Amino acid sequence: MRHTFSKQIQSLSESAYRFGNFELFPSERLLKRAGRAISIQPRAFDALHFFLSHAQHLVGKKELMTALWPSVHVSEANLTNLIGALRKKVGRNSIRTVSKFGYRFELPVLGEPGVRRSAYEKFFRARELTKKRSLEAMQVACNLYWTALAEDPNFPSAWAWLGRCCWFLDKFSHGPMASAELAKAALERAFALDSDLAVAHQFYTLIEVDTGRAAQAMIRLLDRLQRHSAEPETFAGLVQVFRFRGLLRESMVAHQQAIELDPALDTGVAHTYFLAGNYSAAIESYSGRDAYYLDAAAWAARGELKRAIPLLKERIRIMPLSPLMNALLRSLLATLQGKPDEAVQLMERVDATKEPEILVYFARHYAKAGRTASAFHSLQQAADSGFVCSPETLRVDPWLNTLPEHREYRAFLSRSRSLVHDAADTLATHGGWSSVDLVKHLG
């Protein structure tokens, strides 16, 4: 009897959204605070349910009004009054107004219907660890995701975040959990369970751009933007895609849009700033996280070797790096220490074709080491693998300033411009805007 009652309580808990000291039971149309039922108007209940089912996402005003008043025309004042009443119920700071766009539910959601409570708790802890982006945190998170999925294998968000975690570990670590194929399989499982899951689309973009499919990713995300115009994860994906296709200004605009919708979102824009020659912005954007290469490279580009060299030495000493990341950091250090032959040997020993952005960084090292032909070869490999070095980067990067003197420069610059032009055409065709229009529309 006691066991049966315990299972009933657990089943009831798993039918609720949990946030703060509240529980919302959609099927029962019941809201509890600290275990006690509290009264709430029917439309306010529907609004709260909508926010909870879209937790971690911005909800547009039109989207919310359509959901709450599907066949009735009402003014925005009705929605404003409803949000005010809802805030009185669940907390003044529970719902944030995002100017011009809509609202975001701010309280952490600690459980959702259909997901085992213990599985969701593990997922929540793992997700917070993943956001730290350190090797140690990612390894712990990976184990937590697997444990959560063992308890609830039909949990799409857990599969998506597991995919993100495995891709990171494959890129930066050489441990047993480093597996590109596992990352792909986890994201495919997330799509099978929920084909419209925003974070799955965002994380899958990282795989696409690293595996030479930035053009396909761009089309997918632009098409998605037509249906989800205020989705920060889509803009975060476009930050990566635009950079890979040489559209640096558009990448920065996509970043601004993403963080306006979700200020806590990590978009990877630091790499865009770096390639645009804005090294201060790159350093600032890269700070506050476990760092690897970019801030040291930015300090070096500014000529501040006394800051770059100690950073590299310390990270090489303490971090369990993958062979490719080890070559990236060590070749930069050797270049800064005036050891060009050592830098070249380090880069030539590894295969970076599956990491096209790293090929551009290698090209910088080659150029600084006086190996111009190798620099061009690396840039050409990057382009062949899906990463276009923008003409702007060629113009502003002090480590690439000797390239214009080389006989291959004009041909490479022409190819780069052509590829960037193709990307701009894709933007106009699938996004409905030209590159200039995008800046105006989103800026």
C-alpha cells in the first residue's frame, strides 16, 4: 500500500512543471505554491502554462496573444494587464519584458510533465555544468546526461545537450567520452523525438560548420528564421554560419540580435571579432569562461607578448588537450618565442581538415613564421573545408600583411570574394534580404 501511494505521488509530480516553490499541473489546471493550491484566473493559467512550455525561450507578443485569444481580436493592453496579474501570482521578476519582441520566463524550470523528476534534476545540473565550457565540467556533465537518459530515454533536450557536450569533448579533449559520431547520434535522437527543438538546431549547426556544411546550415537556419523570427538559438547559429562564410558584419549583427533576445546566450562571437581585427572586443567576449586559444592569440596580435606567452604556457601545462588543440596552442607559443621551425613541425603533424577554422589560425602562424606558401595552402584547405577567410581579415590582420606580395594572393583574394558573394546571394534568396538589408532589419 505504501509503495503504491509513493508511486502515485511520484506520478503526480512528474505531471507537473516545477519552478521555485510552485508546481503547475496542466491536466488538472492546478497551480500549487509550497504544496498548497492557489487560485488563478483561467487565462492567466493558460499564459503561465505557455511560458513554462517555452521555458528558456522568448515568447513573442503576437504568438502569445494568438495562443490566449485564438479567435478574438484584442489589444496589447489586454496582454499587458494579464502579464501584470501573472507577475503578482508568481513573482514580480518572474517574467521579463523584452522590448519590441515579447516576454521571457526568468525562473529556472526544475521539472516538466512527462519527464521523470530525478532525470530532470540530473539534466538541470548537467546543463549548468555544460555552460561553464571547461573540460572538467563537460566530463561531469556528460556522465549526468547519460544517467538522466538511462532513467528517461525519451527526453529530447537531454539528448541535444549530450550531443553538444560530446562534440565539445571531441574537439578539445582526448578522453574516452570524446566522440564526434556519438555527438551526431545524440542530436539525431533529439530530432527524432522533437524535430523543432531549438537547442538541437543550434547545436547541430556547430557540427555542420565544422564538417564543411556551412552553406547547408545557413539555408536551414534562414528558413527556420522565417517561422521563428524571435528565436535566439537560431541567431546564435547564424553567428557561426555567417563567420564561416566570410560575412563578418552579418555575424556580429546576428550576435546582437541573439543577446537582445537572450543576454545569457553564448554565441561564439569572439572569433568573429578576432577575424574582423577587433582584438579588444574578442578578448572581452572571450573572458569569463574557460579559455583555450583566442585571447592569447588576440593579445599576440596586439603585440602584447608578455600577456600572451604566460597564458599559453599555463594552459599547455594544466589542460588535457586533444592533439589538434595541443598543436594549435604550442605552435602559437613557438611562433611567439621565435621558433618558426618548431611551429611548422607542430602544425604539419596534425590533420586539421575537420576543423576548418583552425586552418585559418594555422595560416596566421605560417605567415608569421615566414612560410607564405604554407599559409596560402592552409587558407585554401579551409575554404575547401567550408571556412571562407574574409577579404576583411586579409586586409586587417597584422600577421597576414605580407601575403599581398605573394604571387598567389590575387587568385586567392578573387576566390574569397566570390565565395563571400555567393553567401550574400544565399542570404538574399533564403532570408529575403541583402546583406545590407539584414543589418538594417536586425540592427
